[in-house]
Amino acid sequence: MHEMSLMQDVLEIIQEAAREKKFGTVKTVWLEIGALSGVDPQAMSFCFDAVMQGSVADGAILEILHKPGLARCMKCAKEVEISARFDACPLCAGFELQVTGGAEMRVKELEVE
């Protein structure tokens, strides 16, 4: 389960922010996960409490923001929403798609004290 190591990376980001911004407690973590990122949001939720235990984010709430997969179709020149990297264009059925969004995972926001 690579989500456990990804959540440990999230913790490192949170701890670095705590050192830089000098806050002591994280109440809420907003994590943005793109549909094309290869990350399972349910697995990230499952790992959250275990990884955050004993840290500045111990007891924090995880809010997952789902981002759609977006691509630009080279055939019809439209930006379209896709659910997998090798989907056909829903408008023209072309397969010449360039991913433009939804491949990322990032800590979007922290609510801190």
C-alpha cells in the first residue's frame, strides 16, 4: 500500500509547515487528490489517523477534495473530463489526449491553532 508512504510524506509537509509558521496543533487537513493521480482516497483516509498519531496533527480531521481528470483532445481541440488516462475523448472518441489536470495530490490547506 503506497498510500501509507504518501501519508508519511503528507506528515512531513505538515511538520515542516509547523516549524516555519510556528503553530502547535493542526485541526483539519484538506488533501486534494486528482482522479488520475493513482492514489486511492479511501486508503489515504484509512492511513491518516495511524500516521498522524503523536504529531502536531494527532486528532485532526482529514477532508479529501476530489479533483476530476482533465485532458485536452488534440483531435477536436476541446478540454474534456476523463476518469482514466487512456480514456477516449467523450466528444469525438479520439485517443489523442493530453492530461491537463487531475494527476496531482497535494496538501491544499491546514486549519491550525
